[in-house]
Amino acid sequence: MSRAERIRTADELTTLVAQLSRRMRTASAGAEITPSQQSVISRLDREGPATTAALARGELVRPQSMRATLAALEERALVVRAPHPTDGRQVVFSLTDEGAHLLRTGREARRGWLAEAMETHLSPAEQRAMTEAVPLLRRLVES
């Protein structure tokens, strides 16, 4: 593949991933949380309780921005703060049962939409091709 073809493919993938992300957000629109809030509660679900600073580093945002995101999530009772176990100057945030429920129902809605779209609009061979692309995309994300 030539450099020009790789660049063209990268451009197309960038656009398509953004469009897919918007479509999936629409599928779970009932959640009414922002993409950054969604990302934070997903991280807390995956990695467990974390400080504001750790979340900001993980999400590649400034601590001030993370404080605003956490305040909005805390106001909706999706996260809860507790004293840091070893550093009394810090607090850790964790996902509440309500936050976990919102995360789970949103995932189910997105997964359902995507599975239905694949079944409805792709042939069995195209569905297999999508399955085979997943490890490749994962390698790119984790690189």
C-alpha cells in the first residue's frame, strides 16, 4: 500500500469512526450525558476508584476540566467521592450503583443498535470481515 493510499484510508477511517461514534451515542441518547462523562464513568467501571488527577491523566484532560466533569457526574449521583485511603488531602471517586446502571443500559443500547445494523445491512461474509477487523483496530488503539 502506498503512502498516499494509507493517508486516504486514515482520513476515511477518521471520518467513519467519528460518524459511528455519533450514531452509537444517538442509540443511547436517553442517558443524556456527554461523551467525556461517558468516558469517565467507563474508566471508573474498568479501573475502579481514582483521584481527579489520575482521571485527568487517563483522559488526557486538564485537572480543572476533570473537576467540572466529576462535579456534573456527582450532581447526578453517578459518582461518589470518598477520602483517599492513604492521603488525607485527596479524594477518590467511584461509580455509584446508579452510574453502573446507566453505563450498562447505555452499552446495551449501543451494542444492540450495532448488532442489528450489522445483521440488517451486512452480508454474512461482510459480518465476518468486521469480526476480523476488530483485533486490527484494537492493535492500533493500544499502540
